[in-house]
Amino acid sequence: MTFPAIPITNASPNEMSALLVAIAIQHDKQMFVRLFVYYAPRVKAYLMRQGVDAAGAEELAQEAMLIVWRRCETFDPEKASASTWIYTIVRNLRIDALRKQRRPMFDAGDPALAPTPPLRPDEFLLGEQRERRVREALAQLPAEQATVVRLSFFEDKPHGEIAAALSLPLGTVKSRLRLAMRRLAPQLGETE
Amino acid sequence: MTHAAYHITEETLLSYAAGMLAEAPAVAVAAHLPGCARCRSAVAALEIVGGTLLDEIAPAPMSSNALSLVLARL
């Protein structure tokens, strides 16, 4: 079975969400190819950035894309974008892979293996709005805050090590993170 | 709004959403989230950050047979 070479597209996240919905309805492999071409190399790059070796990242990226195909019917574009949904699949897959490496016999009933609880109806109605708001907030973060947020996602390091890597006092890293978090998730600043 | 007896620190929520939290604290966070709308929606926001980083990262080329291997398993 051969497929025409498809260039890496710079598709927008919204296009990818629409594509994923269409795949769930039509089970169309040609559509899946487009999704694969966009996401698989990004998933691989993301995992390598987190310290997974190239072969492991390649394998996990393939696994992730299989999960995307198998679970695409559970994707709800009102809750999250395709990129956010796929991000959580990749994150959980990496956690599982690390756990199996360390401890081949694991308890499938372990609560740590449970996915993040789904948002409730009143929460996910705001999903699209939240996606837009968070993306804008991230784009508008001062560079110094964006840097510590990125390092927190990519580096398996305590903040003390991030501080050392950036030659900053730990308190500075923590306050930058705190400021960034308040912009990305304003509800954290709410008093109850 | 659901009130939990305590909240998870911002630093810990960030590590959790990033998938960088050690197993034991991750279990504690997972147990806390169902009862706490504030922490739950913070994690949802931080997962969007993860999705955005995935969009922004420079792609690493997959091996030449990766697509056919995956298609064969669909």
C-alpha cells in the first residue's frame, strides 16, 4: 500500500481538530495520514526534548498515533483542541513507559494510571474559550516567564536545577513560575 | 464550586500537568482532582500549554517506514 508523499503542513490547530472529528466519523485512513504527518514528528520531537532517546521516541510516537486512531471517537472538540488531547495521550504514554521500565509488573488498578478526571458539563462548555485564552496568555508571557514554563514541561528537573541552569536564584525561578501560572490559570488566584 | 480541604501547590500542579511529577505525589494529585474544581481547571489550562508546545516544537522526522508500520496496525 503506497501513499503519495504529503508535505509537512503548517496546519492550524483548529484544522487538526476538525480533521480528527472527521476521522472519528469516517474512519478514513487517508485523513489519518494527514494527521500522522502533522503530529507524529512533533510527538517524537517533544519526547526527545524530554530526554527520551530517538529510537524510544520514534516507537512511542507510533504508539501514540495508534491510540489516537483507536480512541478518536472519544475526542470532543468542545473540551479541548486536537493538540491538547494528543498532548495528554503522549504524556500518559511516556509515564506508563517509564513505569514499566522501572517495574515491569505493575498494578493496573493503580490510581496513578487513571486519566485526568473529565471536566464536568459546565466546565467543558467553556473548553474552546479556555483553549483560546490559555494560548493567548502563553503567547503574551514575558520571555523570562515563558522560559521557566517551557523548562518545567521539558526538563525532568526540580526547580532548583532549573535555577542553576539559568544561573538564577531559586526564589526568582519560583516567582516567575508563580506569575506565569496566574496568567495561564487565573483561577489559581481566586480566593474561596 | 466544590471546596476541597486543601489545595495542591502551583508548582506541583505544573509538574503533574507536564507529566514530570514522581509517582507518589502524582497519585495524591489524581485523588485530589475529582473533588476540586479549582485545581482541576488549572490542570486543564496547563494541559493546553502542553498542546501548544506540541504545536510549536520543531518536528523530528519519523523513520521512513513509520507511517506504513502504523497503517498496518490500524
